Amino acid sequence: MNNDFLTRVNGNVLIVGAKKGLATFWMLMRIMIPVYIVVALLNHTPVLPAIARFFEPFMGTWRLPGEAALAMVLGHCVNIYSAVAVIAAGKWNPVAVTVAGVILGVSHSHIMEAAIFRQMRAPALVLVTLRIVAGWTLGWLVALLLPH
């Protein structure tokens, strides 16, 4: 092979990769920026603090702030990136970010993935339930093991 061929191939790979990377970045920003703005605005109203106070006892089991309930619902139902936007809009400590990351890393995007499970003729309800239980259990163990 000559150098001219390798230059054309590598150049095309870089261009295609850059285009795909920018498309993915744009897709993620279309999700994260609106969620971040809404959560940041809700922080200045009584709504988010009321939600946080209501869920604080439950979320505290995992050493998460009460507002983590919103991140968990969005992460489980919509996608992990909407949960990341909620986390970024808050003032979470490193333990809470880690625990939330573990939970959502195992258990996220259930509506979309349940549809995929059904297409695969897999038991969607069983698999989604297993992922939810596994994610929250693992998150609880991580919360116990991390220093206070």
C-alpha cells in the first residue's frame, strides 16, 4: 500500500468520525440543556425544594439528596443523560454523584429498553424489575462502603 491510499482512508475516517461525534454531541445537548434549564429554574421556585423535602427520607437511605428522586425518575424513564442534567444542576457531594451513577449505570432507560426486550421476545417485566432491584441494591452497597 502506498502512503496516498493510507492518507485518503485515514482522512475519510477522521471526517466520518468527526461528523458522527458532532451529531451525537448535538443529540445529547438537545436533551441535557432543556432539562438543566428546567431544573435550575425549579430550584428558584418552591416546587423542587418541596419535592426534595418529600423524598429526602427515602433518598437518604442511599445517601442521596431529596432532589435525587427527580434524577432517578428521569434516568429510569427517559434516559441517563436527563438524569445527568439534573445532577449537574444541583449541588451534590461526590458520594451522592457516585451512588446515583452506580444506580443509573445499572438501571436506566426502562421504557425504551422494555420495548427492545419485547422485540427480542424476552420477559421485559422480569428484566426491567431485575435491573431496578440490582441497581438500587448495588447503589445501597456503594453508599454503605463509601466513607462519610
